Amino acid sequence: MRIRLASFLAVYCALSAAQGLAAAVEPAAISEVVAAAEAVPSEAKKHPNIVFILTDNQPAAVLPTYGNPDVRSPNIDKLAAEGVRFDNAFAVNGLCSPTRATLHTGLLPSQHGVHDFIDDQSMESLPEGWGAVQEFRTLPQTLGHRGYRTALIGKWHLGRPEAAGAIYDEWIALEVGHTIDFWDNKIVSHEGSYEVDEEHIVDHFAKRSAQWIEGHDADKPFFLVVSFDGPYMNPPSNLGPARNRHYHSYEGRPMLSFPREGIHESVLQQLIRPDPGLDYRNQLEFAMHTLWDTVRQNADPESIANAASQNTMIDDGVGTVLAALEKKGLTEDTIVILSSDQGNFFGHYGLWGHVTMTHPASPYVVAMRVPLLIRAPGRTPPGSTSDLMIGQYDMMPTILDLAGFGDLLIAGSPGRSFVGAFDDGWVEGWGETVFFDQIDTRVAQTPEWAYWKRLDGFGKHALFDMKTDPEQRLNVYGRPGTEQVTTDLDKRLTKFFDEHVDPEWDLWTGGTVKAAMPRSPFYRAKWGPDWDISSEVKPPFKGPGP
């Protein structure tokens, strides 16, 4: 007989309160209770395979299924036609490592501590085996404890590559976090390390994913994360012409969906040192390389054709994975999810790259909205769409629900399952606000408004009317007639973060960050000379056995 977790926790809390202990229950104690409750085996039933295709720096706006007229992606279009397309899915942060940590844990950056990207220079100095999320319950562990075979193939970027082995059964991971080149890369895997010579990294990860699917033992379900290291769309790999089979089909075309605007003023103000040139192997100049090269990318026809071609390379990879499922006879037994860690600017506002290219950050919707497609045979109506406002913290509970474990509690997570939206595109009582946790900027985003609240001393607040100004060109914060909406959004945002942040990792109250923070001097100046980045090795999460 199965004991529902919610009932178990209710009884536990009631007994604790009766003994006068309720106020003293610590989160760690609750985690132990949760782990114990989950050890109760579930009823025997078939659970679906799940393939989560995660792309890198791919905004929804660059894909045809979201309206882009210039880029070709027939396999992704087909996936959308066979499942449900979510039109309002947003990254929790505009950088790779924080969003990947959220997708793995269901927690905010101000809960898991990964606020910025983990740069490769910092990774070299981290302790051996250091991982950014291994002390938390993670999605692959939770499924692994319930009979799933789990694997990651592709980009990791959550610490040292071997740390993937702490939460996945098998892993084939890119050694670095940043794509310096799509060619000639080093891979670290559960089978050992090897070099990938003369093969585009997206092709390689697609091929390895197909081989993994073809070799799968059908006696147990699997959870496979195909983490493509593309389209990336940042320099140096996206600067100038591309070396791939699709580049010449885009070369010389107008590509009008890629804006041509003057370079953003904030980028110009940061060009305080001379151009370091094109040698990205000099990590000491990585930030200045990136700034200068995003200037080179802006309105550059070759970089635009490059970006488009890398998106079509991703589409080829998606096709390879889907074909492997079909060849193995697993299409009807497998849920396929496609999304991205976060988006990128590709010319908008005179910006290429991440929302942190400006200081403070600029979390415009075009860079924060990510693609989200789900094909669940027999559950998702083909060709359907949903306007539900979804945050990345909602992904872990949704995937657990799809796997048949929707009653599990993720301690502290603000996330909820949106599986109910498969029927009619909506979930009763869901609400219309998602929240971004972007280092110096927190955002309450609704279909009508975008409210940007800045950390004190880090810039001006902003308010955008998404109905009359969908491109967010006019900041109306403080203008007559906006007082009530600003007050309402500020209350929502404050309540949300007050309920969910962990003081240890709350940058807004003096907390710290994990592994890296390129603009750490700003926080040391604000919180005092003792403020520092944490590379502490945390005890691993101890969950239930299979």
C-alpha cells in the first residue's frame, strides 16, 4: 500500500506541533522526512521514457514555430505540430549555469546559490569533483531513485564535468562551459575522456544520444538529457562565418528578423581597455574579448548567417534523436521535451549575447522567453498551444508529474506542475506572474506588464506596458497613472522572494554566490570587505534508494 507524501507530512507536522516542536523544525529535518517518505515504494506501473532536449542560448524568437521567417528548423516544427507549444515560457535568469541549476533542482538562484555563469578559469580552481547542485534533491536523482536509468549527454556547466556523475548514472559532458569553437573539443564521460576531432559538437552529441537510445535496455524507463552546446550565438564561435553545412544557404540573405541597431550605450561605456584581439585562449581577457566581439557581431551579415546556421544544426540534431526513438520503436512510449537554458539578444537594442551585457542587467522578454515544446503521445493534443505563464522552476515538478510522481514534494521550490494545461492550455488558479532572479535585477512579468526592480545602488527601476509597448522601448516607471500597478507588482515580487530565498544565497541581503561572479567588486563594495565567493564543497544530498 502506498502512503501519499502529502499525508505523511501532514501527520508529521501535526505530531511535531503537538510536542511543541513545530517552530523548531529545520529545512534539513524536513528533507530527511521527505526522503524517508519517498522510500515507500509506489505501485507497479509503466512509467514513460523522457527525453529532455536542452539547447544553449536559444531564444524562442529565433525559431519558425514561434514566428521567425528566416531560420529553417523542420524537425522542431514537426515536434511542435505533434505536441503542445507553450508561448510564455521564461528563463529564471539570463545565464547558463543559474538556469541549469534551476532546471535540475526546481529552486531559484537565490536558493541554490548559482547566480552567474561558472567561467572556465574559475572551474580550473574548483575542488576536484565540485558540483554546484549536488547538495540538493535533483531531478535525475529523484527519477533514478524510482527506477529510471538517467543520462546526460552534452553541455553540463554546473561545475567540474566529472561532478555530473554525482547525480546521473551516465554522462558524456563537454569539458568546458563556454563554446570557444564548435570543432575540436574535449569530452569527459563515465567511460573516460576523449577528443572530438573534425566533428561539429552538435553532430557529435546527437550521434552519441542516438547510440545511447539504440543501446537502451527496455526493461526500465529512462530519463535522457540531450544538452546541445548550440546554437550558442555568442562570440567567438558565432563571430563571422561558420564552418558547418548550413552556413552557405544563409549567406547573403537579407535575414530581416535579425535587428540592425546602433550598439547599446552600456556596452560602449564598458570598453575601457583596448581590443585584446581574437585569441580567446587568454582567459584573463575573456570579458573584454566578449564585449569587443559582440560589437563586431552587431549588424554583421556573416555573424547573422552563422547564428541562423547554428540553429539549423540544432534542428538536425533534434531530427537525429527523434529518428533514433522511432528506429528503436520508442516513439509512443517516450515523452519529448525541447527547451533552452535561456535566450540571447541577436541584434535587439544594439546587443548580442546575454542580458548581462549591460550593467545593470537588461532582462527584456526577447532574451528571457525560451522555446518549450512537449510531445507526450496520448496526452498532448497535436498542434496545440498554451499561453500559460511558466517559469523554469516549474519544469522539475512538471517532469516528475509526467513520469507519474506528481505527488512528490520539492522542499522550498516555488514550482508547480502545468500538466493540466495539456487539455485546454490552462491550469485553474495558476495566475499570470512569473519571476526572474537576475543578480542585480528581479522581475515580475505578466502578460500586461514587466516590472524590473533593481538592487539598491545598482540602477533605476523599470516598468514596461507589454500591451502598448511589446518591444519594451519606453520605461514608464514613475509616470502618472502607473502608481497602482507598480505598487501591486512590487508587492507580488517582494512576497515571492520573501517566501522563497535562502539568506545564505540572497545577494540582496548580503548573501554570497557559488563559484564565480565577474562583477564581484560591486558586491564587496556594497556588503563589505569580508564578502566573498563560495567554493565550499557541500555534503551530497542523501535521498532514498531505488
